[in-house]
Amino acid sequence: MKIKVKVVPHSSKDEVVRSGDEYTVRVKAMPREGEANEAVIKLIAAHHKVNKASVRITSGLTGRNKIIEIKTG
């Protein structure tokens, strides 16, 4: 399954908000050295109840808008 995600780094709290087919993920982590991306992967995995290895950023690695692939089952 692939989802569209908008990331808001350096937020006051970590949270995942779904709006239709898109997700907004707010993370406390700063967007440097992959810290925010790791936080996004961790939050999306927890939200979908899969392990972190099942979540992969396929597009938008350095931007705020990302496509994330989640392997289920």
C-alpha cells in the first residue's frame, strides 16, 4: 500500500493525522541527517500496526511531501 504524507518537522508533538487519502505527520525531530525521516517511519509504522522494516519512503526523501510504501501481511 502506498500513501501520500506531508511532514511537519520540528513540531511541538509527534502525531499522525489522516485527511481523506493523505496523511499529515508532525514530528519533533529536526530535518537533518535523516532524523525526521526516521521519526516519520516510526510513527507511520505504529499508526498502521506494522514493524518499522515494513515502512519505506519511496519518494520525497529530502522534501516535506513524501510517498511511503507500507508492506502488510
